[in-house]
Amino acid sequence: MLQQYFIELGEGYGDVYELMELIETNQNRLHRTFIFSSNINGGQAISLAAAFRPAQDSHFMPIYICREGISEMDESKSKRRLLFEKTSMQHGQEPILIGLKHSSEFADTKLFYQYITGILRLNHLVPPLQ
């Protein structure tokens, strides 16, 4: 049974570099990259994520995420987002932009990740639960 699990990195600048390094070192397993956008306080809270195919014979599909650590208040993209987009494109993945509810609208982070997983499965962006 293939299951997707979110692995939360941090929200800081260094965490985006860690996510980009994961993409670099696991490029043969890279499935898709995502930019999740949520409205909050008149701006956008941006999350960056990368999904990887399972390692060897495992049934574990990791989705690494930097959750809502980037704020964008106007039309211009942040430097971290631009770096992530560049890294994704260098490895053949145009990041998929998805609008979401903000995680603060959920009682628990686990529910927030179940919500995202459902959206990704319904849109065939990750494999269905088998």
C-alpha cells in the first residue's frame, strides 16, 4: 500500500536550501514539486514542497515541505520561491501552484496534511491510496 507522508522541514531560509539539496541529491526519485499558496492577513503564505518516489521496495512516498514560511505581500515573488522554482525547473519539474486553506484553519497539523493529500490525490498529482 503506497502512502504519502509529509515531512516538515522548517520555515527559514536555510530550510529552503535543504529542500533544494534534497531535490539535487534525489533527482532520480523526484516525482513533482509544489508551491502551496494560502491567503492570510491581506497577503500570501507560501509553502514549498517536493514529492519523491518511494526508495527501493518501500511503500513510503515522502513529501518534504517548508510550511508557510514565505510571505508575499505583493505581486513579486520572494527570492526563496525563485530559487526553488529554478532548482525544480533544472530537474525537469515545473512547480505546480495550488491554492489552499491556511493551516491555522485546522485544529491540528495532521488534519491540514490530510487535506493537502486529498487534493493531490483527487487531481492525480500523487498516486492514489492502493
